Amino acid sequence: MKKHVKVVVAVLIALLVCGAGIGTYVYFQYQHTSTKRLPDRYDGKIERVRSSVDKDGDGVDDQTDILDGAWAYLNAKHPKYKSVYYADTGWSNDEYGVCTDVVANAMLAAGYNLQELVAADIEAHPGDYDIEKPDSMIDFRRVRNLIVYFRHTAISLTTDPSEISEWQGGDIVIYKSHIGIVSDRRNEEGIPYLIHHSGVWQARYEEDALVSWGEPVGHFRVSQ
């Protein structure tokens, strides 16, 4: 009988320890995406592209402004992942955000108000967007709309990640249902990392995920 009790106690202790471990993992992982950057692991030399345009006139070119703007947003807001409709301004103004918010805030830092720009493009080309009723409070935060917008307004580049010199920090990459900013750091093969926001369990905002997200449907540069 005593042996049976000891076994039961041991099982209960093991379950408690396991539960505590799971609880600790959940606490430190769920919605705790890190802004810590990955090391640049590429030994080769790729000339960094800079734009000749400085949209906001701050002395920093668009390409650099967009890249820096993405990090400024992530470091300042450290957004948790949740899709929320913001009826007041359209912009996320709380602790939450989604993938499109990274791009919208990065571009805003360079002087491009994506909310206004997408709304104007939808008005100019309604047939390309297939939107029954435009809503400027949300349209610029939908990937399907940004694919159309960037095809209309940006420089289209290769979608083949193996052409590593064609991928530059500050570029925008779009997948079927996701969007992010190309990092200025790379893995051992020279493929750049992806700066993005993809879900509640995401470990870092910068990940070696440019390829793992699948084949891009678009790769864009805002200005030359």
C-alpha cells in the first residue's frame, strides 16, 4: 500500500513539475517576441543599395529610412499579435499589431503615408482591387490590397531569393497572405533575414524566414 502511495505521489510531483515547466514556457514565449537582432553570418561582400530619394527630407534616403523605421516601430511599440480594427484613425494605437503594421509604420518613417496612398490608389483603380466598399481605416492593413498597391507604385524586383545581391535591406517582400521588410543582415548563404510580425508564438521580429515563408508573390523597392 505504501509503495502504491509513493508511486502516486511521484506521479503527481512529476505532473506538477511538468505543468510548471509548460507554464513557464508559455509565460516567456507567448506574445513575448524579441527585438534582439540576429548576427550577420554572411562572409561575402554585397554592395548596399541606397535610394536617391529622400521623401521626408530628413537627410536619410528612403531605403535606409524604411529599414530604420521598421526597427523604430518594433522597438518602441513591441507589438503583440492581434488583428484589431481601429475605427478612430485606422492606425494601431495600442499594444497590438499585425504584419502590415510593420510595413505601414516603416514607410511612414520615410514620409509615405500608406493609409492615404492606398486609399487614393483604390479610388483611381477600383477594378484592380475588387473591393465592394472601400474603407480607409483598414484597406491599407490588408495584404491583398498592398500587393496591388505596390505593383502599381513601386519598383518590382526578383522573387528568387537565390539572387542574393538583388535583395536589400529596406525592400518589401509579400507572400500570399503575409508581408515584411527585408533585413540588412544575412544568413551564411547570403539570403537576408525577414523583419516581420507573424503570430503570437513568434520568437523574434527578425528571423531567417525569407525562404521558409514560401515563394514570394512580390518583391518591391519604394524608390530608386
